[in-house]
Amino acid sequence: MKLALTKRGDYAVRAAIALAQHAGGPGLTKIHQVAEEMQLPPRYTPQILGLLAKAGLAEARAGRDGGYRLLREPADISLLEIVEAAEGPLATAECTLRGGPCRWDDTCAVHPAWEAATQALRSSLARTSLADLAAVDAGLTAKRRD
């Protein structure tokens, strides 16, 4: 079993971190800045930033002085919100055992344990703020420079 984000989810988290690092600064963050700073594909970055805007996490402004910015403080945006903006709701839609509906009245033997694990993951992601991620990223970047 592999528990990982898709590329889309990965890129959304990285783009959000870039916006968090520019939060409170003058002006808006340009698409090419986000792509360059987070090593994202330049052609795909507008779509990723669009996901954050559609989810109400970021604002987009067109034009020469346009770009993107977060709509809330990074400390008030959870990793869960970012992941769900890119990946969709983090919930089990199919039976863990058979990949379809559960056998007994929409539940199976694994259902309670799997649901508890899903809720624990959701809770952990909800407790992790974008500010937390940006701080860790800044520390890792500083470490690489040394």
C-alpha cells in the first residue's frame, strides 16, 4: 500500500508553501516565481494555483501587476484544506476489501478500523498549518545553503 499525494496534490502543497513565504509582502506573487521557487512545471503551475483559488484559499488577479496571494494567514490554513483542494475529499468512498460497496448494510469487517484511520489522518492534516509547513521548508532551505 502506498499512502502518498498525487503529483497534483504535491504541487498544490508546494505552491501553497510558496504563497505562504510571500504572505505579508508587497504585491502579489507571480506564477513564474512560484514555479521557479518550488520547481514546478511552469505550464502546469497556473492550474495548480487555480485549484487553490477555487477552494477559496488564494486570490488571483490578472494583469501586469497581477498574481496570487493567500486569502487568509498561513497559520489559519490547514494542510487538509490544501490537500482536499487538489485531491478532493479525503474519505473512503469504496470498500477497503473489495473496491465496491461493502457487503453488510454498507459496512464490512474492516470498515470501522479503516474509518478510524482515515479520521486520524484527517485530524493530523487539519492540525498542521501552512505556516508550520512554510517554517519547516525555510529551515530545510537554509540547511541546504550551509
